[in-house]
Amino acid sequence: WFRWRNVKVAAAGTNEIAFNPVKSGHFYLITRFAVENETSVSTDVRVLVRGHGWDHPLVEQDSPAATTLYYENDPAHLSEGEELVAKWTGASANDRLVFYIEGWWKKEMKNGVA
């Protein structure tokens, strides 16, 4: 089980927060994730899975209000090498951006052995 938080002080424009890619031989089941701009309104925020040369969007919130937590409870699976990314557009310089995730990690089975 894990519960992680990542915080970034924004530059003006587009900003990303990414958690480390899934380790070799593991997978993650993300049970909940949340994003927040604690300072001001942004144009939008997207949460996506990055890996294998392209981004796979999970959710998007247009015009997210400042100091409002936006969360998703639908599970997301991450395989080896993939990472979960929050991407804000239209952030202001010095905004405090926060990305929370929680879930499970497990070693992948190889020939019936974990």
C-alpha cells in the first residue's frame, strides 16, 4: 500500500508533476488520485498515464477553481515503465500545485512466482 504527495511551485504557463515510473517487474493499481492548485485558477488540469511513447489521458477538469481538490476514484493500472502525470495549463507563476495518489503495488508474476 502507498500514499504519496508531490508538490511543485509553478512557472507561468504549462506545468507537470510526475511520479516516478513503475519499477521493472512491478505494477501499480492506483485506487485514488487528486489534484489541486492551492493558489489560483488554471485553464485546465489533466491526469494521464505516460509511457511507451505517448500519453493516455484519464481525466480532465476545465477551469479548475483555486483551492479546490479534484479527485478520481476509478482505478487506474500502471505497468512497468509507466508514470502518472498531472498537467496544468494556464497556471500563474508561483502557484502551488499538488498531486496526490494512493494505491497498491505488486511484483508481477513470472512463471507463477511473485
